[in-house]
Amino acid sequence: MKAMILAAGRGERMRPLTDRLPKPLLPAGGKPLIVWHIERLVAAGFTDIVVNCAWLGHELQAALGDGSTWGAQLHWSPENPALETAGGIARALPLLGPQPFLVINGDIWSDWNPAHARMHAARLEQAGARAWLLLVDNPAHHPQGDFTLHADGRVGEADPTRPTLTFAGIGVYLPELFATVPASAPAPLAPLLRNAMARDAVLGAHHTGEWMDIGTPERLNALDARLTGRAGPAGQA
């Protein structure tokens, strides 16, 4: 099973930090954000990792190379311009192959254990679903949440009569989910997920461990303070 790290964003909310440094290379706890992902993926047995890049992508590639420093084999998927989440994944499909794959947003931090992705990939095929999403409690900056997790493990549109959860930016997908997405035009992920939800084709799980969306310099500073001198234990989902 392969994994992909989404690392093509401009990081507008992180400016001026990202004016001269790609967002995935911003440091927290003594290492770049993206290195936390690479190390956690390798520890879970994911050594074939696709990374998309756009803004200052040459600097990202120069810093990480082929990934051998961390025991990984990085496969680069450059974009110009950036293709958003679904477009970037669609472009990278030839590198990801025909089997279910794990995708992680490059601008989050979590103690979730990627080793669980294999189990969720098997559940997708058994259930006839196309996507599995990791959901977390709604953070203060996103109190309305994104989706509803039903008792049977299916994920649906937000329902005002039920509690909502926030999409963590971690998912397992079948390539078929992106079959209609062009590989050369920007395309968001949310419409694909909502179309699949309408067919009961999205599963999910609620992660109650550590998770942060590193979207602002203040959150980056908070993460750095939490990580200094330690690395959180792997969580469960």
C-alpha cells in the first residue's frame, strides 16, 4: 500500500514565513512538518511515498531528495499551477497505482498511527465504499465541523440534528473515486466526497488523540511548544 503527502499549497495564511520557504519545511519540534509525516509513515511500513509540490517545489525536492535519509522512497508529483486536493491526487494516480492508498495533508500534525490504514483499506473493498476518512473533534477555529459519523461507520453530510466532526485531512481512497477528475486542472476534494456520501460510499472513524491543523503561525508556534523535547505516542482509530 502506498501513501501520499499533500504538499503543494501556497500557505497564504502562513505568510511571511512561506514567502521564501515551502510550508512543509516549516519547523516544529526541531524538524520540518513534512519530516514528521515521513518518519511516522516509514515506522508504519509505508516506504513508497508520493509527494506533490508546487510553490517553491524545487526547494522541497532539494531538501528531501529521494527520501533515503528516512528509509523512504519519495516519488515527486510536481504541479504548475497547484491543482487542489482532488486534482493533485488525480495527477499522481500513475504513481499511486491501482490499489487503495493513504493520503495525508502536509499541514497537519497528529499522533494517529498510519498502520491502521491497511485495515481501513480492506474495509472499503468489503463494504463497496470508495473513501475512508479520519474525523476529529471540532477545533476552536472550525466549530461547525464537516460531516456526521453514523453508528454503522458511514460518513454523511452534516446533519443539524446530530453531532458533527471535522475531517482530519487523513483518508484512504480507491483510485476509482478520482476517475472523472482531470489530471491537469484544479479540483477540490469535497464535491467528490459528498457525491460518494450520497451513495453511502464513505466510511470513517473518530480519532480522539492528538491532532492539529497547522494553518497559522500561532498554531505552528503552539505545536512547536508541544513537541519540544518529545514526540507523541501513536494513537488509535
